[in-house]
Amino acid sequence: MNSIKRLTIALAICATGSLALAQLPEDNLTANPGFESGEAGDWGFFGAIEDQTHVVSGPNVAHEGQYALQFAKSSQEEWGMVWQRLDGKVSWGDKITASAWIKKTSKSVGSAYVSIAIKDRTSFQVLNGAKETSDDNNTGWKKITAKFTIPSQQELPDLDQVHIEINIGVEGYQDSNIIIMDDVVVQKK
């Protein structure tokens, strides 16, 4: 690399404090997708991770940016999930792609998943959309993606009576600090 390019990069780092990171898409339907607010914000928790999951920061913690969400178990149960509703953001027949970057903190047995679900107002799941699972022993960052088409009005007449969620969860884990999640993207395609 020539000295002018090195000087330009060095000045950019000094001016901004870091190299520019890739931005999440503007048409992302999730709120607080990279946890850059420093809080979980619009995400709900369910299952064994409910009390212990929190936003973390530090060197090499986040996929991009400064923050990520660390799943941590608070009981002997081996599952849990975070979720966010997409109410009012999707319509009948919309094609949705949901993805999240997942990083296991150890090579524990277990899997992480991204799913899209349609639930009634009591949170009873009336239609399981799509689910994509990662169950390898890789401890590096891995992108998990699920694709789903919202049913037609004839198949699901009361879209106002249900809610659509993105769920990101873990199953079959023994460790207490089990996974880090970042950069969630839900888009209409």
C-alpha cells in the first residue's frame, strides 16, 4: 500500500474514531437491530434466557458496531428466545426474509435459530412461518436466514387479529453464557 493510502486511512480513523462499518439496510423492519442503543429496547425475552440476557459491548464482541445481545441462561431449561413484533409492517402475500448474525461462545451442543411466526392475540402460534437453524460447532460469526411468504387474505382473513413476530432463539444448551446475537435484518423482498 502506498504512503498516501496509508495516510488517508490513518486520518479517517483519527477523524471518526474507527473505520466505517457496513450499515444495516434502511428498509429493515426491526427496531434496534444492532443493539446500538446499548439496551435491548424493542426486543422481548422468553424462556430460560428471560432474566439474564443483556446487551454487551467491548473489543471483538459485536459483529458490527459496539454492541450485541448476549443470551444467558437463568435456569436448567435448555431453550429461550428473543422476539419482536412486526405488526403493521407487513401485509398479505408479502415475502419476508429474516436474518441474524450468531456467534456461539463455546462449542457446546445446541443450536441457534431464526424464525418467523404468526400468532393470535394470546400469543398462541397459529402458523409457523419459516425456521432456519444453525447447529454446527463453529464459534465464529455465522449468518442465519429464514424466508417466508405471509399467507393470502383468503388463507388468513383476519390479519388485524394476529401478530407477526421474528423469533431468534437457542435450544439444547448447557452453558450459562451461550450465544451472542447482532445485526438482525427483516426485509420485504
